[in-house]
Amino acid sequence: MEPTPSGARGRSPEEKRRIARLAAFAVVVILIVAFVLANRHQVTVEFLVTSAELPMVWALVLAAVLGALADRLWRWQRTRHK
């Protein structure tokens, strides 16, 4: 029996998928780290009755979470009234 080549042709489809997932995960982690580093400066966020000073990245995360919650509530409300 011949030894398998060390190139991609010798890898099983499952192994190729695992490598692709790992590479995609590494890219996402690198992008998240770059995003956090680029947005670490302090900003003042004003709420309805108060304000707070926090890193920009947390303000963006808070906005994303609140937006996702608003979307879920809106979808839940629409499906409830059908």
C-alpha cells in the first residue's frame, strides 16, 4: 500500500471540513479581537434618565443586544396575534 500524500488530496472530506471550520473560527476570532482593540476608547452613553462612561465596544454590544431583544419581541408579538 502506498503512503498517503501529505497534501489536501490525501485528506478525507470530514477532515477538510474540520480544517475549514477551524480556519473560519480563527478568522472570526481575529476579527473580534481587532474590533475590540479598535473600539476600546471611552464614550459617554446617555440613557433615558442617566448617563454612563464606558468603552465603545461595550456600548456597541449593548446596542446589539437591545436590538436583538427588540427584534425577538416584535416577532413574538406578530406570531402571537396571527
